[in-house]
Amino acid sequence: MIDKDKDEIDFFEYVKIIKDNRWFIIFSMIFFIVVGVCYAKLSTPVYQANVIFKVDNDKSRISNLGQDIANLFSLSSSTVVETETIKSRKFLSKTIDDLDLQIVVTPQKKSFFKNILSKLSYDPKKVNVDKLVVNNKENDHFELIVTDAKLGCYTLISELTNTQLDGRVGELEKNANYSILISSIDARNGDVFNINVVDEYQAAINLQGKLQVKEIGKPSLDGAGILQVSITGTDKEKIQAILANISENYLMYNKKRYALEAEHSLAFLKVEIPLVKKRLILSENKLEQYRENHGSVDLNVESKLGLDSLANVENQLNELVYQESSIATKYTKKHPIYIALIKKRQILLAEKARLNKKIDKFPTIQREILRLSRVVKSDSQIYEQLKQKEQELSVVKRTTIGTATVLDSAHSLTQPIKPKKAIIVIMFTFLGFILSTVIVLLRYMTITGIISTREVNELGFEIYGNIPYSKNQAQLVKDENNKLLTISYDDDIAIEALRLLRANIYFLQKKMEANIVMLCSPDVGSGKSFITTNLATLFAKSKKKVLVIDADMKSGAIAELFSINTRVGLSNYLKGEATLDEIINSSKLVDNLDVICCGDLVDNSSELLMTSKLESLTTKVSSDYDIVIIDTPASLAMSDSVLISEYCKLRLVVGYFSKTSTKEIMTLKKIFLKNDIDITGFIINGIDKKSSVNCEFSHYTK
């Protein structure tokens, strides 16, 4: 049971709510399952094609620092650069031109129901345009109508020039404004297709949206990476052709890129090598000339070692200059590789300075020979290195080997990747359950009326009756059948609850020695008239002499329920227009039951009730009948029930389940307490099984 003053709810109550509304939840789930199946069946299948490349990293420049330095750092893969290269508009432009991807063909949309029927019947809609050339520079929009699908005949209409062209599949058709070649048509007669010619930029954007390039696996220590290039689309053959073209273009681009780099390097070496050679010849001539002028001088072992060491140091310094020019384009000076290069150069410069100091101690002639020999040796080593690089680059240029190789060629998956039919149906089923459950719980939580006996007891009332909702009564009202439920359906569950209420009132009469019962309610629609008429009928069937008084002199309806046609009633008596005997009518439907109707409808019912005639009426009928039941108007709208209660000891309040709020009941109670009038008890009417989550009501609704 939910406590309205708290934000907590028992788990058992949640389960009971769901159980009570299980059919609503089940039908909601079935509806969502049907929607999910239709969506999965009607959705256009999307296929995927992929190709896998192995991309080797060009690490020659970094390794030139020396294996001891290169091994200190993990070599990053070049896959990031290759990914952006493949997805660039400039690279994709060749594929767009090769496959005429600027031509966009889409089936013209039909009405919603025709579209569903065509998908259910697997109606094909596919046109392959191999070539479309528009002579004017403006983008044109075409409409293609299939006139004969078997013969491959069609009609092409240009919206820009408003011209028409009839053609056939496999034949190049042209006029003064445009030419077109269609390789195949898979459609039905009368199908219409829209053909748009977009610019290269838009075509590249469209292709980029379908293309996905990602690195798979872990990069290897040698810098190699694995790239997977995927493309999605509704045409399985077309996406495979696009991806195959991209794969071929990428391999060619990769090879040409490294061949072009080798060619540029060769061009630089062809200019540099003659200069180095000329400098080498000049340095050799200077050494030879110095030896001729000063005679033959033999260098001792120490001098030779110093010369070799100094030449080796200078050679390494020259290499570092070349390496620094390459690294500076990729890293900043704070990068570990750049820092290592600087440290190595500092060490070499220190060693060169030490060797120079040592050589300066040699004799003048010997020192000059050492200097000239060092220049010759240094120029000779540079010349040999440049010649070696020239040979290597010549091999690279001739072989044109790139860094990318294909591991898996372009291939389309047999099954579509979307929609995932099983997952869609499961998701829709789960969604149906969640939404229906949320609706049930929210609907219950937003109930403002009474839903338990405890709420009524906490307001200070004792409950004398719990009347369940009657489907038979609802049907009688719907059919405008004025027969009483007690007469039409004597075994109805609500009648059984009214029998229990009759027993409670019977013993209450004896206890309080009173036989006039007043039924009131905070607002209209609580079912007082229903309880009054059927309760009175049950008392009459038990051989009691019963009188029913309709005290609602503004909208009374009890006379109609008992099939009484007279309009003379309580209001006429209180105004002095009729005697008591004239307003009492015997019921033709039930024996031992008399009725006092409301009489003529009046606006001043409160003034009439304050006359002494009401007291004389109640005194008279109390002695003539075993039980008198008075049906009063809504207490919060009118003061009639308060005035009538002065002459009734048994005062019962009727509240409708889940509609009559505790605030309304409390307001009614305060009105009665201000006039020192006690309320005897409470009757809960209209207990609905679907709304009943409290176990205390379960036996009333079975």
C-alpha cells in the first residue's frame, strides 16, 4: 500500500500493479513487436565492403641517428597520415571521376502505403548510370521513367531544359543538351527515378560519409600498422567496385609518392656530387703540392691514428647535420629524439676539440700535412656516401616499391550489416514493456483519490461498505436501461457487497435506535443514487418497509430509476403545494418500497429545508417505515446535506475509489464538525480491479 505522504513504494506493490495491468502490458508488447518486425522487414538493407592494408613506416631517417639511439624509442606507425590521406577529397576525386559518383540516382518516393506494399513485395528499384554528360555548366536534375522494363526502355526528362529523351539500356543516347548511358534497369514499368548531377565537392562529402578508415590490431615495434578501409551502402556490387577502385588508387599513389621523393633526392644529388668531387680534387691537389714543396714526410703511428679519429668525428658531424634537417620537419627541439641528437653532437664536438689540441702539439710541417690529409679524407668520405645514396635512390625509383601492401582485397559481405532484425525485434519488445510499465506506474502514482481503507481510517472514519465496480451497471447505463442492478443482475459482485452493507446498517440501526439513513458525498459522481436505490431494494426484499427520499431538489434522478412518472415530490411538500400522502409513491418494480421524488426543481432548496415541514416529515416517516434512506446532493456544492443531517442519526459519507480525494473528505468533515454533527461512517464505492493494488480489496473485485 502506498503512503501518499512518503516518496517510497514497496516492491511488492510494483509487482501487484504490473500484475493487475498485465493485459495492457502484454498487448502493448505485442503492438511493439509487430512494429519492430515491420520496421526490420521494411528497412532498406545496408551492406559493407572492406579492404585491409599493411602500412610500413619509413624509419630510415630516424635510424640514421644510430641503432643505439633509435632503439631507445618506439617507432610510431604512419597509419594516421595514411588514414587522412585516404579520406581526403583530393585523393577521392580520382575514384569519383573513374566511377562517375557525381551522378546520384534515387527512386522517387511513393505514398506511404504504396512504399510499404512495394517493399513487402520485394519490388526492385535500381538503375545503373554508367555515363551522364551535361553540356551546360549548371547542375541539372533529371527524371527517369521506366517505360518497358523487359526491353530496357526508358524516358529521360530534364527539368532545367524541359527536354525529353527516349533511350534503351546499353545504348548511348544523346541530344544537344546532354548524353546518357545506362547499363541496367531493375525496376517495374512506371517506376520513376530522380537523377541529380552534383559537383565534385558534394560528391566527395557524400563518399566521405560512407567511408571509414581505422587501424586494427596493435602497431608492431618496427612501425608497421594494419589499416581497414570500409564502405557502406545499399548497393552491394557498387560499394565493392568503389572500394576496389580506392584500393587500386591508393597503392598507385603510395608507390608514386615514394618514387617522386626518390626522384627529388636524385636531382639534388646530381647537382651536389659534382661539386663534392671538384672539392675533393682540389683538396688532393693541395696536399700533393705541399708534399712536393716540403719533401716526403712520413707520419708516425700516433699521427695516423689522430688523423683517422678526427676524420671519423667530422664524418659523424656531417651526418648529424643531414639528420637534423630531416628530424626538424617532424619533431620539436624538446622531443627526446631531437635531444639525443643534440647530445651526440656535443659529445662529437668535444672530441673534435680534444683531437685538435693534440694535433696542435705536432711539428708545423707534420701538422699541416695532417690538416690537408684530414680535408682530403673527409671530402672523400662525403663523396662516397653521396654516390652510395645515389645508387640506392636509383633502385627505389626503378622498382617504385611503396610502403603499403594489400592483405585482404576489396570484398562485400554477403549479409547486410543493417538492420539487425533479431536485435530490432528484441529492442522493440523491451521498449514496449518499459513504456507500458511506465505508463501503468505513472497512471497509478497520479491517482489523487482514496485507494485504501487506511487512508479513510486515518481521517477518523469507520468503513461500513466496500462496493466494487460493476461492469453490468456500466452496461445498463450505456444502454440507457433504467432497470436496477439488483433486479437485472441479482448475483452481481456489487450486489453482494451491498448485502454486506445492508447487514452493517441493520445492526447499526439497532445499536443507535434510529431508522433514518442519510447518504452524502463531497462531490458529484460518487454513486450515492446507485447505492441508495439498490440498497433500498435489498431492504425491501428482506420484507422491510422502505422509503427512499430524493433530497436533491436541483437534479434528482431517483424517480426515473424506479420508473415513477410523477413530478410531485419533496420540493412541493416543503412549499406547501402538496400533502405527505400526495408525494409518497409506491414503486412498481419492488414490493414494500415507497419513493418520495425530488419534486419540481428549485434554486432555493436550502431555504425550503430550513422550514419546520422537514422535521414533521422525518418524524412521520420514521414511525411509518422500518428504514428511510435519504439521498442528498453533494455537500461541498450545497448546504442541503448539513440541514438534513439534523434529523438523521445515521450519516454515511460515500466516496468513489481513486477519484474522491482525502482533501475533499476532510473538508466535508470540517463542515459537519462546525455544526456539531458527527458522521457515522464511510462507504467506498467503485473499487476497480485494475486500480486495486491493495490486497485488502482483492476479495471485493474477484
